[in-house]
Amino acid sequence: MDPYHISWTALRSKFYEQYVSMNLGTNTSIYAESVAFNNLTLGTSSLDDFHCTVVQKGKKLQKTPLDIMCKFIDGLPKALQYFVRAGRPSSIDDALQSAKMGETVGYRDDQPSINAFSAVKDDVVSKLESQIQALTHKLDTLTTTVASNQRMPQKQESRTLTCYSCGGKGHAKSVCNWAGKKDAQPDISCQIFAQNGHSADDCYQYVPVSVNRQGRGGGRGRPPRSQ
């Protein structure tokens, strides 16, 4: 048949029969094509040739784009398969580009690829160990700083003492910083010196002496003093 002297209807019929029709009853070669498609592997072919073969046969068998991409990846060597899947390709063209990158760094040859993967893995583990050590050091430093900031001026005082002025635990009346501006609150801790019995706004280090009413407070009108 002369391809230059064929009607459009005949040409369309031939095209449909060759590339579209999947009726096994009318085209017995489809089964053989399907088997050949499933057995495709890269072998010694170039990635471009293998890509074209998979796409051509996949379209002839009316495979979906996802099936064609999966077949392309499955036909690659194991190490190269791993490299391509790690890139999460969304199309066969993406898979081809990833495969070419993997081939460049030696992932087409299984043994060098495994060695390369081991080297990358060791490098990642080493970096993680360094980061963990650095975080541990920072945490220790932070813990020491917080503990230092929380040291109270009355750290030498016995926790069994009860102040007879404000009723707070942990200090004696002679060192009480309750200014007497408000009523004593034994269950409250001063935010300045963490001394029980008063809040920061009723502490001698915060309230002027003139505010002290009727001599109330542990110091009985004494001026503010640091501990």
C-alpha cells in the first residue's frame, strides 16, 4: 500500500488498529506486547533509549502515565531504583532526570552505589551526633544558668524557720523584708528575693520607707537593705 495514496479513513483505521485497539480477540499480538512490556529492563541500553521504549510500548498497551513511570523505575538497577524513588518523581520525565543524576554519581552500578550510600549514611550520622552533643552542651549551660539565677539571698537560712512578723517560712524576723504596705501573705513568695510572706510590691527593696504604715513589717521602719 502506497502511504502517499491512502484515504484518511483508511489511515485512521490503520492507526487505530496499530496503536489504539486493545481487543485481544482481534489483535492476538497484544498479549505478547504486554509480556514484553512487563519484562523490560535497562540492561546495557542508554537511559534515553530505555525511556523511549517504555513510553512507546506503554502507550500502545494503553497504560496510564503512572503505570508507565512505575515500569520505567522497576526496570532500573536496584540502587538506581532507590535513588529515583527517593526523589519522588511525579512523571516519567522526572524519573528519567533523576535516573540520569543517579547514573552520573555511579548509582547505575550497584556496588559503587551501595558504597556511596554507606558514605552518605555515615556522614549524616556523624552530623547528627555533633548536633546532639552541641544541644546537650547548651542544655547543660542553660540548666546551670537557671539554677544560678534562682539562688535566693537567704540560702543559708533554715527552711524550718517561721518569721514572727509576716508568718512566712524559711527566714527569721530579723531578716524579714516585708514592708508592711499590705497585709502579710505567708503563702506568697517575693519575686525579688523569693522570700515567703509578701509579694514584690510589698518588699523593702521596692517600697520606700515612708510608705511603711505604723511601723509594720519585719524591719520595724528600718531602711531598705540588700541581702
